[in-house]
Amino acid sequence: MKERTSGVTARVAASRTTPAFRRLLPGVLWRSITRRLAALTGGVVTVALVVGLGTTLACFATVYDRAKLADARFLVGSDMEAAVTGALTNSVARHAASAG
């Protein structure tokens, strides 16, 4: 990493000392970027952090909503089913007839 940083720094320093450039538009763009390298780097890092934060929040919200739905389903018991059989309805009918 240190070698890469020193290479970029050397190229930037060399580009600032060279007074002439061959073509107009690439030369102007290169000088503009090298003069504002710190601001450009800060902007790129800021955008990357914002995108990372947004992605993390979106993932968290999705996982949280799914977990909340699963907890509610298990807490209420809506994941269980009750089946009514013929024997059960006969005993309920006998109980209702004797009580009423």
C-alpha cells in the first residue's frame, strides 16, 4: 500500500512540475484533478460511506420486519391448526344438550 501511495504521489508531483502538456482537454482535466485531489478523495470516500450506510439500513429493516412477523405468528399461535373430528362434535353436542 505504501508503494502504491508513493507512486501516485510521485506522479502527481511530476505532473505539477511539468509546465506543458500535449493535448488541451486531457491536460486541463488532469491538472484540475491533481489540484483538487484531496477534495475528490474526500468526496469519493463520503459517497462510499453513505452508500454503505444505506445498504446496511435496508438490510437491517428487511431482516427486522421478517423477524417481527415470525415472532408475532409464533406468539399468537397462528402457525398451529386445529382439526375438528366427528367424535369431538358429538361430545360437544351431548354436553350442550345436558346443560341446556
